[in-house]
Amino acid sequence: MSETVERHEFGAEVGRLLDLVVHALYSDREIFLRELVANAADAMDRRRFEALTQSVPALPEGASIRILPDKADRTLVISDQGIGMTKEELARNLGTIARSGTRAFTQSLADAKPGERPSLIGQFGVGFYSAFMVAERVEVVSRRAGAEEGWAWASAGQGDFTLAPASREEPGTTITLHIKADAEEFLEPIRLQTIIRKWADHITVPITIARDGKDEAANEGTALWRKPKSEVTEEQYAEFYRHIAHAFDQPWATLHWRAEGTTEFAALLFIPGMKPFNPVEGERDSRVRLHVRRMFITEEAALLPPWLRFVQGVVDTEDLPLNVSREMLQSTPALARIRKAVTGRVLSELKSKAKDAESYAGFWENFGPVLKEGVWEDNEYRKDLAPLLRFRSSAVEGWTSLPDYVSRMKEGQEAIYILVGDDAEALAKSSQLEGFRARGVEVLLLSDQVDAFWPERLDRFDDKPIRSITQGAVDLSKIGGGTEAGEAADVGKLLPLLKAALEGEVSEVRATDRLVDSAVVLAAPAGGPDLQMQRLLRRAGRSFGAGLPVLEINPRHALIRKLAGAEGDLKAEAGTLLDLARLQDGDVPRDPAGFARQVAALLAGSLD
């Protein structure tokens, strides 16, 4: 090898991923062309934008993406005149995969059965590697716009790649695929034309395919969002959605409209029909693309709030200059009006779609936790979002809403009751619900991580307070229908004994009427975080400064009745009651090993 050629090992996970992509996605081989053409179009959009905002040479007039199949050499060349890459960018972009979703994607490929392989390559930043499904070797020659030198990247997809100086007359990137013997169909111009029409017809950069010595146009290049709705078919919408979202599903909702008046813009947005493997990738910013007079400007304009980041699409306006800067994006009034209008339109669509309960349930299971973030962080839209929320319930099957809950409230019930935990099924069996079930009072079961936060901000709905049943003393006396069995013991002497025995571990011991079958239950002090929030804070190693929990006892339970007549300090018995209460709430005993020994001893004694 020449001394100027550098050999590098692929970064973490790339080698394994390449093997899986090549062998696991065989049925979707044609998508390699969509991925490479999309990358080329993005590079040309970026050069066009940087030429307006930085000292980068402008894109040549008539610039296009050129596809050249060569049956004799068994090569397929895809060339663009985009921004290009430096040596460092080639190594970083083509030699490593840093995105967090890669591991999940790789594992899903390894675990899936044949015929059930996930094919959402574009969502994980690994689209370039799909080239190895059809190529035994891939060579990339690139020159960054504004740079004098070019660089060549090459690999057979088997663990390493090379980098070497290369010459390229103009900025841009040329990818040469050395096609495998079983993939020669991708050297047929008509086959390539079909793939481009299917996957990339709406890319606004011209795409040509060399055929019989001439370059023939391969895509229509129409800005679909600029066309009247009546002229766009459902198939065209679906194809464009798949292109812009790098997805293969059908959109759950399509929003296409043109706004006129003070601020004019055209918008084409999609709500996905399925949840990506990792919908947020550790990022919370909206990636809706901003265009100015059809020209792509950026996908970092935050056109939608973070809690609508699952929405994909394009917004195109005449009311911004082509050389709009990042600073201007933050401050221009026109963009602020566009953001407000687009957010309002998406919310209106969700309200309309929510009328179909079955369809909306599918959306909610995909993106409900993301939508809840808006209740927590966005005061402007909090009340608009509240009716869109859905919950599991102690009283009804499936999903229910706050308006539906309010319509079922019992006479005398003053609050909307919620129970927050890690698992909805476990919550449905919680001892916290016993007194509520006995009185026919419904409790909403919240099990998403964000559920520990947003109720505090919403606070009320339809003038009814939202209250965690683990927070403070819940008075159910105004609601009839209790079915407590057994005579209540006089626990006047027992309560101070238990509190003394548990000094430093509970803030209070009190009797409760919200238990039926259980002897004890935990509650949080009034004014502090509820039990779930306390658990989250403990896991994060943070102090919540809310004081110790409250131990509530059931005076009608046989165990409590016996303890009420017992003598002594009750230290051991009090500790066992506290451990039982912790276990019932999904927590661990204070001393798990000691508790296990105690239970074992009790069992042994019961068998004697």
C-alpha cells in the first residue's frame, strides 16, 4: 500500500451492524438507492444554504444528482455537487456510528425472525451502510466546498476502511458501488428509474440516470406541499412521508394546508403511524424542515414544541429571507407566528382524530408519553392538551379521558383521583385502591415516567382538583357505598405505640377508612411529593425534603385488632407493618434479608 493510504478499524458496533444489514435486510435491498440519493440531496441543500450564510462556493446552475450504471465494470456511481466532506468528516460520518439508537436497531435485527426484520434503516443514521447489501466494495471520493483537496474512503464492509488523498475537480461527493453478482438488477436503468420514482420522486434536487449515453431525468422534483390538496393522491402523500421521515409505515394523519394573511406559508405535516425504535434519540427538538421559497433552510427552526417532536414534515414560507441566520430564527416575529399557527393546527387535528377512540388509542400508545410533556412544561397549551390525555382506570377497560372520568364521578366526590407507579397492571392490584373500589370511586392509573410530574402543573380539570391518593389523608366519608367488614378496634393507644416504635422512619401513624383487605398502607405527607415522586427522587440520589411517610392502619383488620390489645413496645411488630406497607407499594423492606428470615420463621411456626 502507498504510504499515503491510512487503514482504520470501524468504530464501535459498525462491524456487527454491517453484517446484520447485509444479511438480515435482503428483502429490502432497493432502499440502498433511496438512502444514498437522500444523503446526496441533503448535501446539496446544505451547500446551497451555506453559500448564503458562509463563504462557501455557490451550487452550480443546473446542479443535479447523477446516477451512472456500468454493466461492463459492474459499478454503480452516484455523484452529487453538494457540500462534500473533509478527511475528518469522512472518518467520522462513515467510520463510526454515534447515535444512541444503533444498539437497539442492531439487537432488533439479531433477535427478529426471518420475514419480521425491521427495515427502518433511516431512523438510525445507518442508511449509508445499506450500500453493502448490493455492493462487495464501496468507494467514496469527496471534496469539501471551500477546500482544495479531496479524500477517498473505501471499504469492503469487513471491519476496516481506508483513507487516502484523492482528486476531484469540483466540490461534492462521488460514491462508487462495486455491485455483487446477485445484485446486477441494480445496473439496469429502468430498475433504477422505478426505485427513484417510488422512493425519491419528491426530492426537489434534479436526479438523472445515464442511459444510452444520455442523462435522463428520473424524478419529478415537485414541491408537493405547494400543490393543491385536490391534486395530490394518498400514494403520493405516503411516498413523501416515507422519504422525509425515513420510514416505511403509513402516516396516521396527514395535514396539508396553506395559510394566508399576515404570515403566508404552506405546510405538509405527518403524524407517524408507528412508534420508532427510539423516537427521540436523546434529543427533544422538533425536526420539521423549514423551507423559504422551496429552498431547504434548516430542520433546527423548532417549528413545533418538543412535545410534538414526533410530527414530520415541511413548512415553506415566503416571509423570510433566503439567508436567514440562526440568530434571526430565534427572534423573527414571522417565524413566531408560523410556530403558533402550526402548533394550533396540529392540536386541532388531534382533537378531531380523538373522536375515533380506536384509532386514537393507537396514536396514544405510540406517542402519549411525549404529549404529556406539554402539560408539564407548556403553560400556553396545557388546557388544550388536557382533554387529549388518555389513562388506564380502576373502573373501565381500555383507555379513558378526563372528560369521561368527570362524567362518571360519584355523588359527593370532589376530586379526580390518580395513582402513580411504574406498572399499570401492578397499580390495578394495589392496596391503595381498596377503599375507593369499595365505594365505587374510579381512580386513574398512571405509569409513564412523566406522570410523576405533570399532574402538579395541571392541578385541576373542569374545576375538579387532581389528587394523588397516596398524598395526604384522603377523606372518603362524603361518598357512600363503603363495604368495610368487621368491627373497628379502638386504636387510640396503639397509634402512639407504633409511632414511638417507628421513630425516625415515619412522620405519623393514623387510622384510615380507605382499606378493606389490607392491614396497612403508606401515604405521603400533605404538601409534599407523592409516593411515586419520592421513589424517583430516591433512585436519583436526591433528597425531596418532604418529611417521612405516613403509616395508615386499618382498624377493622384482624391483625390490627389483635395488636390493639397487645402489651409491650411493639418494636418488631411495628417494623413488620412498615415493611408490609412498603412491599405493597412495590418498594423493598428496610432490611430485605432480615424480613425474609422473619417470614421464614413465621411460616415454620405456623406449621408446628
